[in-house]
Amino acid sequence: MPFYLAVFAFGAIIGSFLNVCIYRIPTGKSIVTPPSSCPSCGSPVKPYDNIPVISWLLLGGKCRSCKSGISARYPLVEALNGALWCAVFLRFEPDFTSAAIYAVLLSALVVITFIDLDHQIIPDSISIPGIPIGIVLGSFFLSDPFMPSEQLGWTSSAAGAALGFGLYYIIAVASRGGMGGGDIKLMGMLGGFLGWKGVLLTTFVGSLAGSVVGLGLVLFSGAGRKTKVPFGPFLALGGAVSIFYGQELLNWYLSHGWR
Ligand SMILES: [Zn+2]
């Protein structure tokens, strides 16, 4: 148990860094320097005020210097990343190599989700290097999330990257801009990590979740048909579902599915 507490704490500390990435990557600022400061008054965040989740609670969600509000999203991202890291280590135990790689992938998906929500872009600085990194790690180091006792292997990984990129390229062309270039690169990246089955499940889950949320927005918030809903967060959700439930969903499908 102390092990998983440590995994949560480390995941939450990384979550604090993810907040910096979410805030700075779209502006082109360095994610390393300068150290974090209050967006309102500019005073630097003291190390003892930078403890994930806890500092925000102790400060009552306010800057120590100027007392202006600090978004609850900061501690939420930290807690979310800690929880995701815990969950992925529990899922792949004792294969900690796969667990660690998928933990980093999930963190990248958290950053992509919030940047896409804020700016309707998926940063190339994550997705483009993510494609070759996904293929290399998927080919040689990762176990198959659909069969965790086996290696994913280079055929499934390379086929996944090609399918993810190709399928979403076709959708982007066919939908005339309904799907963006960022989604194409993101799916190329996810395909390398998750294999071709992961691309299919991610697409299924992403479309389903996207339709439900889109319909909800139209019905309950008065959003029009033309309201742009970024698709990246739904693809990220689909990728996470593939990592955590791919095996169970595949088994369920094979025993209940249409044949
Ligand atoms: Zn301040």
C-alpha cells in the first residue's frame, strides 16, 4: 500500500508540471523556466505553496500574496494524474515497464485534453514526436492492453500507427474539416502505443462519448449544431478506456458480440 501512495504522490507532482505544460505550451513559452508565478500578481509560487492538491486546499484556492482566486482545475489535474498513475500501475502489475510507459502516455493525454478544450488545438510538440516514440515503445517494450500477458509487438504497433493516421486522414478529408489535423497525428501516436485494436476501440468510445456530450450540449445548453466541440478529449478518453478496459471489453465482445 505505501507503494501506491508513493505512486499517487509522484503522479500528483507530475500533475503539477502538467498544469505548467497546459498553460504554457499553446503560448510557445518554455515549460522549464521561469518558475511558476501567480497569473494575477506575478509573485513567484513558493516551494511550500507548490505541494500538489494540499497547498491549494490550505490556501483556500487563493494566491498567498494578492488573494486572487486560483482555478480549482490546478488541484484537479494533479489529483487526476495521481489517480491515473495509481490505476495504471494496479492494472499492469507486475509489468511495471508497461505501467510506467502508459502512465506517461496518460499524462500526455491529460495535457492534450485540456489544451484542446482551451484552444481547440492538439499541440504538434506532443503528437508528432509521439508517433515514432509510440511505435518504438509499442514494438519493443509494451504489453498488449488487450492481452496484457503478451507483448504488443511491432506488427500490431506499426499497423496501429498506420491505421490511426490513415483512418483519421480519410475522416478529415471526407468531413471537410470536421476532423482536424491534430486528431490525425494524435491517432497516429495512440495507434503506435495501443495497436490497431486500440485504434478501433478508441474510435468507438470516442464517437460514442462525443455524440452523447454533443447531444447533451444541444439539448441542455442551447448550443447550436454548428458549435465546435473539440474531439481530442474524446479520443484521449477512448485511449484511456483501451488501456484500462481493452482486455475486458474484447473478451465481452468475443463472448457476446455479433458473429
Ligand atoms: Zn497573486
